[in-house]
Amino acid sequence: MIGRLNLRMLKVITSIYHQTIKFLTARGTGQVKGNQYESRTTYMDDIHDYAEAQLL
């Protein structure tokens, strides 16, 4: 995860709704897109692991 301060220094624009990050490159604008299914499954796995750790 990148903090807000780093995003600001890199002049990055984020869109949570579109799960997109846009940033400046030497050749123009770069873009990274997220995947909702992967995000959801990763989040659920993390919650499951955290819950198991709390039971120990």
C-alpha cells in the first residue's frame, strides 16, 4: 500500500470507484487498473487469516 503523502509526491490520481491509478511517465500518462474479484478474494482471505490468528 502506498500512503497519501507518497501518492501526492508522485502526482498520482486515484479513483476508488474505477479501481484505477493514473500517474505521469516520461512518455505521457500511465495507468494501473484493479480487478474487483481479486481485490475481494484477497480481502476475504486476509480477514479469515486475521480471525484465525485471534483465536490462537
